[in-house]
Amino acid sequence: MASRKLLPYIIGIDIGTGSAKAIAMTNRGTIMADSQFFYPTENTQPGYSEQDPEVIWNAFVNCIKKIISVLKYPPVSISLSSAMHSLMVLNKKNKPITPLITWADTRSAGIAERLRNLQEAEHIYSVTGTPIHSMSPLCKIIWLREHKPQIFKTAFKFISIKEFIWYQLFGEYEIDFSIASATGVFNIESFEWDIYSLQLCEINPSQLSKLVPTDFTRKDIIPSTASSLAVPATTSFCIGASDGCLANLGSYAVEKGTAALTIGTSGAVRIASPKPVLNFGAMTFSYLLDNKTFICGGPVNNGGNILDWLFSTFLNISQPSEKDYKDLFKMIDKIPAGSKGLIFLPYLYGERAPVWDERSSGIFFGIKPFHTNAFFLRAVLEGICYSMNQVLEIVESSTKKIRQLNVGGGFIHSKTWLKILADITGKKLCLVETEDSSAVGAVLLNMKALKMIKNYSSLKPGKNIVITPDMNNYKVYKKYYSVFKKLYEPMKESMHEAYEISSKES
């Protein structure tokens, strides 16, 4: 019997906020295997969002080992994707002296507000491409300096989760341009650490990692770590980029006229551009995919996380099953577009784009006696989509007209949610990839670095699902969307006042 021909494959692994997800993909775009391991986030105090880096490292190891155990032979290479804006502090013994602080941590909101009010605020934003917000390591480092002086004083390195994992692999502190461009302390013009931002933090470049391109590869893995991962010591690793940038690549949204829109726990709208797309008022981000490509757009805090709140608050379900989701969307389907004037401002977890306000809150507006539970449920999904559309409009106003949205994230499993989004935006939605788009993007980046493909467009998805908008619903939504956009500003001061009162109570 002839021996089975072993197809070479690359592992793309995304180190996300809630889990590590990996795929094995051939140079023809075939997904051979996948794996996923979850980990928790601790919210020990209001505004805190922390994780254990060792738990994430174990998930990373298990993802790779599971794929290799399924396929029975090792990959050609492994490429990394990672969530942005995380920060942890190491001492001189290379040991963590803080937990990993995630993007969702808002304890430095006051720092961000102070920076946004500086005369130099627009300069900080334009040279770093990073919105001035508590998510950014810039604000987190300043908070640590002011509130944890002993930790700050003993800090040897300030790093992200990807740098922590990279150090476990190679014993070197290196950071790719993509993750660096989301820190607020990297200069997107010079591709160096930004002097002014470093001065604001009161740190020096030696306390940060060495900057490398996103296609940077290594083959000198620590032997004991190679053994733990069950890979040969000669296996190459590509440092890769950030999850958001690679999601664009993995959903094939790097061409003109196409944007990537994702709704997972949070959400984002992103386009590819040869130069930064800057808008100080709305603070769109401009992060690097590679040396010649920026991924520009806006992130929102409120996406799938609101569904968890919906289930527990309106339906008294703490652990929703697949049937619970089906029942939810069945109820929503019975309600007309626009929910008969019930509008939801979805800022339950504060908001990033377009308002950049950690103290904002959710609002139901236009409540009438005939609005039942089902109306509230639909209004919530519509509110999330209105918010995404607002970011989409801002991005579109700064670039070419967007004809198509390549969509990804957990929400794609709901036809109801997809239809609402299409009807609100009036855009064609294209579901191009059912696997994790960030992990797919990591593979494509690695393949190009290894010259396995000529360019990112060498591989195209085999199957597209297209959702077209109902233009009658679009006309209805356009009127309510006009109301939605006017809700935040007049309520802003009251939101802040209520936030301060509730903070003192807690």
C-alpha cells in the first residue's frame, strides 16, 4: 500500500481575549484541523479586567499540541495573532509582577480624559495612530506610575501577552509593528518608539521590546519549549500581527471598496489603506498590518457581550443553550424593522468609537405601553447595528466608498442579526470565512513571508454567502438612525453624573 502523502501546513493561532484559537491550513487554503481553549477574565474591582498570563500560555501550548495530535505530523511553520492593547509588568528576573491587564480595563479612564484635553492631544493621536483611551498601554503605564509606584519603580519590562508568549518560545523580547502600533507609544511615521509618548510615561525604550516587522521569523526555539509543543527544534515561527489587522486579511478585506466588520464580544469596522486614516474627532485607529499597509477603522465595546446581558436580564437565562439562541431570534423576527420607535443606545460597557467615553451608559428611548419583551430584544440588536453603522460612516467619509462588508465574528451564526445589519447599513454583506479570520490572516501573512504565495490575494475563499439589504427596511431604519445619532450628546452630562454617583456607592 502506498504511503499517504503528507500535505505541508501552517498553524495560525489567535491569542484572543477569551480563548486561544488555532487552525491548520495548507497553501491551497484548505483547513485541515482546528482547536480552541478558553480562559477566564477576572474583574476584581470596578473597571478592572485582568488575566493570568500562565493560563493563556498553557492554552497556547494545548492548541498547538491538539492540532499536531490530530494530524499526526508537525507544521511547516506557526504564525501568531494576538488581541491588542494588553499590558503586563515584568521584573529583572523576567517574572510577572502584575496580572495581564486587557484592552477592556478602564481604570485609566481619568488618565485618558486628561490626555485628550492636552494641547498636544492631536499630535499624540496623529503620530501614534492610536485613539487616546483607557484601552491603550500608554494610559495604562501612566496609571501604574501614579497609582502603583512600587511596581512602576521595579518594572524591568512593559509587555503584551504576545511578547510574553514570544519570550517563552525564544527567550527574547520582540514586538511586531502591528501590536506596537496599538500601544500609543509607537510612532507610525518613523516605525520607532515615540519619544514624546515615552516622556509622558516616564519610561525609556530599553523597558520595551525590540521592534520587528510583522513577517519576522525565528527558527531557534528553546529546546525544552519545542518539546512541550511537540514540534521539531527547526520549526519556524512568524511573529505575525494583531487580531484586528489579521481579521481583515483573513476575511479577504484588503481591497478597495471592501471593509471588514466583525461583531464578537466587542466589534469593529476596518479597511485597508496605504496610509493612515486620521480623524481626531472620532479617533479612528490606524494600525499596521505590514510595512506598506495600514488597517484603519473604529472599535466598539458593545457587541455580543450585550447578548449575555439580554439573556440574564430579560429572559432569566444565565447559561443560554443553542435552543435559547434560536428562540431569541425567533422572537426578534416577529417584530418589525425599527421596533416601532424603540431605540437602544448600546453603551452598557462604556464606549470607544465614535464617542470614546468610558462613562457613557445604555439608554432605551421611545418606550411605549405596547413595547413587549420581544421589542426590547430586537431594539438591542438594532442599537448595536446602528452603532456599527455610525463607525462605518465615519470610516467611509475619510476614504473611498465602501460597497461590500466582509463580516465575521460570532454574530454571523444568526441570519436575523445579519439581515438587520444589512438593512441598517444598506450594504451587501459577504460571509467569506467561517473559520477564525484572525488565525487565517496569520497563516496568509506567514505564507507570504515564506514565499509559499506571491501576495495576499493568491488565495480566495471557496464559498461566499451574500446577504443583500431590503431597501424598504433600509428606508425605515434611516429615519430611526437619524434619531439614534442625536441621543448621545444631550445625555452625555447626565450619564457622567450618574456614573460618578454610582461609582461612589460601589
